[in-house]
Amino acid sequence: GENVEQHPSTLSVQEGDSAVIKCTYSDSASNYFPWYKQELGKGPQLIIDIRSNVGEKKDQRIAVTLNKTAKHFSLHITETQPEDSAVYFCAAIMEYGNKLVFGAGTILRVKS
Amino acid sequence: DGGITQSPKYLFRKEGQNVTLSCEQNLNHDAMYWYRQDPGQGLRLIYYSQIVNDFQKGDIAEGYSVSREKKESFPLTVTSAQKNPTAFYLCASSFFGGHTDTQYFGPGTRLTVL
């Protein structure tokens, strides 16, 4: 069935280090992959997204890479700061049903 | 959270009672969505609507109902038929509801059934 797997479930890094979160998806027809950041008690906010016609996209300290052959995509955060601490969700559009399917989330803790 | 509002932020209900969660958007988006979030799980789609007076079931629609009488509003009713209604409920909207359309989320409503 339609599935997005996300790893790791928790990630602790020292301030200033990089953080990488990886997701794999099952539907080879998927062509849109957003990443959301959710702070405690709030709704998710889109931080970056990538479409299947590109392999990488950057926005300041955040980047996303996509490998369509292997069906996985990753979020990279460089020079992490304490305010980066949150839950991060990946998602993929599943062609069948025309809907977003979310990963289970990664709790990122940035230690100062 | 942009122009999407959800109310109330916290809601407590007794078992067996129906409860309606509000979602309003002023972004002029055509499509609206309801998701459920449980600890340690990703968001799961309950219902979505791509146009006024039309809506579709998501993956976990049983025990829920919706209406879409106005473009700005997409209320969700959690009925007594929902076996485990305690959860964090999130509403989202997007411009057209197309499959590569960015979804924007509201702040959520935490429902606790006692």
C-alpha cells in the first residue's frame, strides 16, 4: 500500500552540527515531496518542498535531496540552532488517491 | 498558521457525545482537508473537499462527518461512532487541491473524550 517511512524517529545534535532526516516512499509515480516543521502544540508549517524534476533544492540552512531511482529523499539542516528543535515530517503525494501521505515524524533536539 | 483558524484550541467531551470542530480560512483556497494526529504517528487524512458542496473520504473517515457549504468553512463532526476520538485534529487548505498543491495547516484542536 501507499507508505512513507521516516528515519530516525529521534535525533539529538549539538548546536552548530548538521542534521539529516531520511524518508523512503512506495509509489514510484510520486512527484511532490514537502517537509513540514511542527512545534509543540502548533500546526505543521511547510519549510521546503521538492518536485520530481529536480534532484536538490536549498533555502539558506535547509536543503532537500531527492533520489527517484531509489525512491528516497532527505532533509539536511546545517549549522543547527536551538530554535530548530521541533518535530519534522516528510510527505509524498501518492498518485493513486491524489493525496499526501506523511511519515511518522522525527523529533529533533538541538543541544546548546 | 497563516489565514487558517481552528477553534477551540482545546475541547473536552463526554463519551457518546457528538462534537463539531471549526475550521475557517481566508486564503481564498478551493481545497480543504482534515487530518488526525496521534502520538508517534504521521498525519492521517480524514476527509477532504476540493470544491464547495463536495467532499471525499480519506483513509480514516469512519465515525466522522463533514460539510462544505461555504468556501471558507469546513467543519468536522466527531460522532459517537468514532471508537477512539481523543487526538489532535488539524485542518489544512490549498489553492486548487491538485496533487502537487502545497497544503497550509491551521493551529489544531486537541480533543479529549472523557
